[in-house]
Amino acid sequence: MLEKRTRTRRRFSLSPQLIEVLEARQLLSTLQTQLPPDINSFRLTTDLNQTTPGLTGSYVNSNLRNRSVQDDWRVSQAISGTRVDAAVDFDTLNWGVRSSVGITGGSDLNWENFSVQWDGFVDVLVTGTTLRTTSDDSSRFWIDLNRDGTFDSSGAEFVDNHWGTPQATTDGNLSVPLNAGIYRIRLQYEEAGGDNVMRLKSTPPNRLRIAYLIPSNREPQPEGVQNLQANVVNYQNWLADQMDRQGFGRTTFAYETEADGVTPRIHVLRLPEPDSAYRMEDQNDTYDLVVAGARAVGIRPFADGEIWLLVHEAWVQHPDGSKTGGIALGGGFGNGGSGGVAVVDAATLSVLDADGLRDNRSYDGLIIPEYGPYPLKQGISFPSFEGTTVSSVSSSYMGAVLHELLHAFGLPHNFLNDDNFHGSVMGNGLRGWRGYVFPGLYPDDTVSLSRSSAMALNASRFFQPPRTYLDNTAPILTLNGTPNVVNGQVRISFRTSDNDAILAAVLLNGGEAIGQMALSGTTMTATFDTPYYEPGVNTTFTVQVFDASGNQSEASIQYTPPTAGNHAPKPFIRASQELVIPGQLVTLSAADSTDDANPGALTVEWDIDGDGTFDTPPTTTRTFSTQFATPGVRLVKARIRDAAGVAVISEPVPIRVVADFSGADTPSVTNSSTNEDLQTSDGLVISRNAADGVEVTHFKITSITGGTLFQNNGTTAIANGDFITFAQANAGLKFTPTLNSGATGHFTVQAS
């Protein structure tokens, strides 16, 4: 069964090999009673070599509010004193001793009539970070974005906080989103009288955050944090693969990291009440209890810019193998940077690892201590549609967590071209996750992102490179009149307009996506025709539109289609492979397409290139084999026509054709071990083996978990998705574990 919480609103693997880095100590989960502050997404240094933390403050014993010219006060003004300030984080009481920098106005507990210029460098740790000041009185700052040694007086390098205006404590403008790296920075601040506040603050990019919630009478699972971290990285990579397969490039979500900027940060938080306070028989009630518990420990559910995954340790197993408190629900607004929340029970953590995916034993009679003290029972512990093995259940759980996360990003269900263990991640295909991780072991299992889901995520701010959004207004959307049935399909017309460009529209039936279309322009009228309805049944149809700034609008209408007349066929297509090399045979099938009147009379045509032209003649044969000559994305569609001549075009199946590097053999890699606080000193040497075809020149690094990976110099970091040369790989890599991150760190290397 699949649920969605509503609110008002095969990876082409070129011989991957898993490398493990062993730590000497086990995971030590640090339980906290309140959500800790964000790890700073920037740090300040006085010099480019980062030898001294902070900025150099040049203090002026007068108020420079009226000095509109943008210059270096160290040259133009009489500096009364200088000091290195470890942070620009001052309120009225903590400026220190005035005389140390030559200030005479006010008192040591309330400086008055002074100004400060801070100079130095800012090291931005997280791409997408924005900076701003909060000040009383006014302030301004500059960032040398192009690193030319100068500050521009306007444009992106200059950020103002009402310079020249007396004000109470006020947030200034945001900088542009910054790429990770070191930049020269200068700040200026003026204070006349009253309170004096000056802070330089950062705002992280839109991101996923994760909390592992532990009731007062429970303890975290030993491998819980590590399993969560590994799966979050896999989810991120899978979505990048899927978006690329749909033709949108490798866009994906960002997650909150530890200080290394790589490892997913998991907040392990102690809830104030025992587990019984956070579980109910009904999932919706449990959801509300867990969200309330999260608020009690400082989490802000549904806050803008944050998608939360809440994993709660509150279920209980019964002697018959069943459990109470199980939950997998997610929901979000899906509009702009609006937040969302997914809640899953921590029973999922007991099977969220690769060993579980490879375990093809029947789960009947097994005891998994992390799950509970009693034997598991077939058909009782897990529903029959999740299969009968540890592997099938693990795959279902892993897919379910991703499914609920995507609900939190705002996606609805989608059952088009969907089957159990094979199809849409927003449908029953979620259970095919193991086919993504181990395609060789489970070639019949696939999980994919539908076209409508990909279009919605392509518009989402959580899936776009960080930037400043000026358009925060939802598109105007109007449904034109009452729907009607035309040629056996319900026709729904709409009109939409927006200051920004409209990117896409999605049609829903009762909350399930049943159609999509790409759009362009700022004003348009468009029409959906859909066969996905039941004659004589009152149905709520909803149109969603998305603009280029991630804003979304939706409009709904109820309609009861007539029972008389022809009902158009319902296409269902699939491809034997969705990631192939040129010349590789792909079998397309429309065998599961249906028609209420005469399914045996259906004919099929195929649009192989997704260009709108159907390349094959009509035939009653439901399968067709083809191949592609060149790399690229193909959005394959079928046109299904019934005996009455009514034709319906299917939801596309994306096929990604990639260059053939099949001659490359599996690379050889050596493992390494270290203590948790020390960088590795040997091992991690990647070697290429003799290839029958293309010589290996590069290696792709993904799924880095448990620490930070570096080139041989130990300082040049390697990020997920980076390509390194053979020479860099063969020199040996270095790995620095994250403190308390787990017994094993790992990464994946692919020859290319």
C-alpha cells in the first residue's frame, strides 16, 4: 500500500568496485536534547593562507554614517586602533574594552559613536551559501567574487544593509549564492547611539536535513546513523542519474553535511517522552505525534528551504511478528522553497544496508534484534507485496524511504508504466531499489523516475543550482469551463500566466499524476486529454503548473464522466533496458496496455526518438526491438489505437544511450585502515587492468561515506561525482574519517 500525506496546500555501471576504509572505533551516537546550531558554512581568516582565524578590524573613533563613498578606511580615515576579531558577531554587551582600540564614546558595556572596517578572507565551505549582515545601525560589505583583487561598488560584489540610515537591528540583503572557495571580504559598520549590533551570518542552500529521534526509554541502533548516511548518498546519486536520463542533466538535492562538507549530518536527538507517546495504530496520527516531538527538540518542520527526514525509534514488535507504530508518510508543499517532512519508523534502519539487499533467505522465522525480539512471520511482519526474502523487504524499505522523501519534495503518486518491483519510484516500482544497487543480481527489478516527476523536480528550487530568486509569485492558473469527453478521453483546458517562464504542467486524478506537458512562455492556453478515469465515477481532476523559479499553482475541478460511449485505451509501456550503449538491443513492450471494449484489437506505433514522429507502422504486435547508433537521451513513446480509431499517446520511457567503454575491466583497488581521527597514510591505490577495448584514462568517484576523500597530497578534496585521472588514482588516495561516523567508510570507483 502507498500513502501520501497531503498538506494544504539501471545506473550504467562500468565495473564499479566498493572500497572500504576501516576505522578502529565503533559508532558513538551523541544524543542531544535540542537540535544543535548549524555547522558554520563559512569561516573567516585574516590571510589567504588561513593561518589566523578571524578578520582584522580597523576601528574609527567617529561615526561614518554619512560617508557614502566606498573606499578603504585604512587609507582615508584616522584609525584609532586595530585588533583581530575571531568573528563578526557582536551585540551591545560584548564589544570588549573601548580603550583597546581607541574608542571613547559610550561605555564598555555600550560603545557609541564609532565605526569599524573588517578585512580578510571568507572560506565558503558549502556551495550555495549566501551571506548577509544583521546590524544596528547600518552596515555594508563586499566580496571579491572574480578574485581580481578589487571590490566592485555595485552588482553582485556589493551587499548593502541600509547604509547611511539609522536603524534598529535589521537583516540586510543577501549576497548571491556562493560557490565553495576562498574570497577576499571587507565589511563596514557604523554606530551612533543606543544598541550596537553587528553580525555576519550565512544562510545555507535549500537542502535535506535528517533527524534520528530517540524516545526517553529507547536507544539508537548501533549502525543506524551509518546506514542512513550511506542511503542518503545513494538516493542523491540515483536522482542525479534519473534526472540525467530524462535529459535535465545531473541535477539533484543537497543535504546538510558534517564539517567536512561531504558526510551527511544525522542529528540524533532525545525526545522528552517515552516511545508510547509517539506511536498510534493510524499512520496519520503517528505522523502528527512525531512531528510534534520534533518541534519539542528544536526542529522546525515545514520551514522554508528545509526538507526533513524524521526517523523515529518508537515502534514495538508483537509476539505474532507484527508491529505497532510503523510509519512511512511524507508530504510537502512543492512550491518555491517551501519545506516538507517525511516520517519513517526506525525499523527501516535494521535492513538499510547492502548486506540486506544481497540476503535472499526467506525472512520467515528470522529474528533481527534491531527490529524486535520475536521471529518474523510471513505475511504478518511484512505485507505480501513486499516479497518473502530479506532482500525483497530490504529493497522495499529502501525504496519506501526515497518514496516518502520525494513526497516531502512535493511529488504525488504516479502509477503510469508501473508494476511491483518494476516501475515508478512514486508507485509500486519503489520496491525495485535493489535492481539499481545490484543490477547484476536483480536484472528484472528496476526503479525509475517518471516524466511528470522529473519535470516537477526540474522546476524545484531544491534541485536547481543555488541562485537568488526574485520571482516568488505563483503562476496565475484558471480552468476553462467544465471538462468533457472527446474521443473517449476527458478533456481539461486551462489558461496560465506568469512573470517568469512557465516550464511544465502536470495533470492529477485524485492526487495521482496521470499526464504531463512541457510548456514555454509567460502566457498560454493548453489542453490535457486523458483516458485515466472511470465512467460514472465523480472524479477530482487537478492541474499543476510550475514556473522557472520553482513556484507552483494548482486548480481542481470535480467531474463525472458519462458511462455511454467509447472509453479510450490506456497505454502501458516499458523498455528492457533504460541505460544502454550504442548498438545494444532494447526491447520495447506495450503488452500491458488495456482497453475496456476490445483489447485484442489494439495497434501500436513507436516514436523511437521522442521527436513526435512515429517511426513504426501500426501493428497488433505489442513488442518491438531496436537499437540506437549514438549517445543521447531518447524519450520513447507509444501510440495505442483502439478498434474505433481512438489513439492515445503513452507516458514516455526515458532511455539514456551512453558511450561504450565496455572494454574496460574492473579496476584493482587496495583497502586501508586508520584511527578515526587520523588520515590514512597508505593504501587506496587504484590500478587499471588490461583492457580489451578502450584504455582506462579516468576513474569516477561516487558514494563517499564516513569521511572526506583526498588526492595523494592529502589536501585536495574529491567530491561525489568527480573524475580523477589514472595518475592521480594510481598515486594513492587519502581518507580522513569523520569523528564518530562509523566503523567503515567507503566510496565507489568506476572505470571510464
